[in-house]
Amino acid sequence: MTEKTAETKVEQAQNAALDLAKLSDDERREGLLSIADAIDERHEEILDANEKDVAAGQRMLEEGEYSQALVDRLKLSESKLESITEMVRSVADQADPLEKTLAARRLDEGLELYKVAVPIGVVGTVFESRPDALVQIAALSLKSGNAVILKGGSEASHSNRVLYEIIREATADLPDGWAQLIEAREDVDALLEMDDSIDLLMPRGSSAFVQYVQDNTSIPVLGHTEGICHVYVDDAADLEMAADVAYDAKVQYPAVCNAVETLLVHEDVAEEFLPGMVERYEDAGVELRGGDGVREVVTMDAATEGDWSTEYGDLVLSVKLVDSLDAAIDHVTTYGSKHTESIVTEDDDRASRFMRSLDSASVFHNASTRFADGYRFGLGAEVGISTGKIHARGPVGLEGLTTYKYHLEGDGHLVATYAGEDATPFRHEEMAADWTPGERSDE
């Protein structure tokens, strides 16, 4: 069989998107449950494929080509696969994001306008080493009625192929071609040129890669880039709580974008807080890098200017003392990536000022940055975390994969009726009504 080109795959996805958008929520939900069941039944096959990727990744790690964090993200396990199917079922059970009436307005008697949620169409995704990302993205795309082009990293190629085939076979009754897998690096450049066929691109990777995509396409781009996240321990913090939050934010899973990379500590609590915190981090194997003031209180390696703007993705943490809330805000504004920040304080006014002053997609009070996640937010899952401001921000779930169209229900209404000296005035009355073809509100 001749290998399909990227152009052919995108064309098939474009055709499938039209049919997918017409499916009922029950049909899309059944497809998702079939995916979950199929993954449950094929753990051994998936783990065998993943073992090849991890072994190759380990060799690249030993040669200095890969980081430990990347290899960690590659690994699947029985428990990880169970989490993946739990995620798929969670997406299936989310409320239908389509055909929701977002707004309704009576323009005149019998003339009613409805703003209705619809799929975006064809979504192109390029993502990093985590094989579970393929399943997350596919599940959210199906639930939201979008066809999807999936391009994973070569480091996870065996895992991605098996997972894709499972998804394709499990949804054989759905529009053919709704999910497509591409693997060649040159296919990414081909996708960037398909502005007439692809409606949204979602790259997940380094800032440099996302910038490359943005600079080389006219397709709208929803970028998922670095997470340079911060936890600020205020001088009004409950220090026991602060230690727990700061530990969880770094150690619970350091290889992800919502893990903390810089810990900011008010200088008035440094001597009380830092010695125990440092000991706890060191016991967990965290490499610490501190600013000048920090190293006057505890012993650790010196932080460089570059550390403040580095996403480690590993058990490495930079620590800095600040003399005020404003100084903490200034540091985050200067070095952060607008991903997720957290303040630990018992002073609600300071918490409010911190959260209002920062331009990050997620800002927390007395909680770990690791909560910045689509599943934990109750979105079912996420296709990525957007640090931009257009269309969607933070964890991008089902709502971020929809747009809207306007439906107008009339009864032979003419624009001429509302023009000229004797024009009938518009009523423009807001309604609380859902759109149903041919029906009008009884309000």
C-alpha cells in the first residue's frame, strides 16, 4: 500500500471534519468509550512498544543527547495507562461542548439571533515526547467534533504508532480519517503551508519551536511553550503550609511545565523557613541554586542570571530572596513565561494584589502550581496550556477547541423593513433561550 502524503491525510481529515461535526454527543461519547476499552485490552502491546522508545531514549541520555526529564516523560506503565483510560472516560462524560447557545437575542418579533458553539474544524498538533499526549489530544478533539492531525516526536514513535492504531480501530464506525498520524519531520513544514485546510495549529514544545511555527505559517497558532513557574512565600505565610506547597510544586513531578522552577522567599522569614525547606529538598535529590541573600542563610550553589529564566524540567530549583510583595511581582513579571504562579500567604489583600498584578494564565493562592492541569481543573483533559491571550488561556480543554456561528430564525423578514424614514425599529432584547431549528422563544 502506498504511503499517504501529509497533504492527502489533511484532505481526508478536512472531509471527515464536516461529518464529525454532525454527529450527536452520544455517538462521539461512544467512540471515546471504545477507545478507553481498547487501550485497557492492549496494555501489553502498548508497553512493549513503549519499552523500545524508552530503551532508545536511555541510549540517547547516555550519549548526552537527551535529558533525564525527557526520558521520564517517555515512560508508560500499567498505572499510567490506567490514568490514560480514566482521562478518556472523563472526557467522554463531560457536557457536550457543541450546539450550546452562548447568547440569544430577539431582533424583532419572530426574528431571533442565536450564537451557537461549533467545532473549529481541522486541528493540527505537534507535541513532545509524552505518548499520553497523543491520546489526550485525540480524545478532546473527538469530543469537540474536530478532526485532528497528530505529529508526535520521533523519540516516542513506537508508542505513538500503537496508540494511534488503537484509536483508529476503536473508532472505525466514525467518519474515516477524523484522526491522522504524521511522522516525518518535513511533514511539519508541509502542514504550515496548508492554511486553506487546517484551521488551528497547536505546537507543544520549546519557545523557539513555537516561535518557528508562528513565523512560518498564516494558520492561527495556539502555542504551548515553557513553564517558568514561581512560588512566592510571603512573610505572612503559614510556613508549614508554604513548605508543603513548595515541595509539591517541585518534587511531585518535576518533568512537566507546571512544576515550579523558582522559589521566591520574603527575606523576613528566610532564616526560619529556608533551613528546613532546603533539607527537605536535598533529601528528595533536588539541586538548589540560590541568589546572594539565600546563600547567606543556607549553603547551595550560586544561581546565575540565566537560572531565573530557565525551565529545568528536572529536580533543579532556583531560590531567591525578595524584600517585598512588589519585588516578588517584579521578578515574576521580568523572568516568568506567563504560565502559572502561586503565592503562599495568610494575608488575603496581598494574595489579591499578587493575583491581580500578574499577567500569567493561572495564578494561585495557597496551592501548588501543579494544579494547572486540564484534568485537575475539571476539563476532562487538555491539549496543552496556552500562555497567550487570544482564543484560549491556561489549560485548553473542550471549550478551547470550539468556536461559534450565528443562527438567525426569521419568518420572511426583510432588511428593507428596517431601513428608510418609516423603518421599523429593532427590539434587540436579550433572551434566555436555546436554539432549535425552526423554533422561536415563547418569551
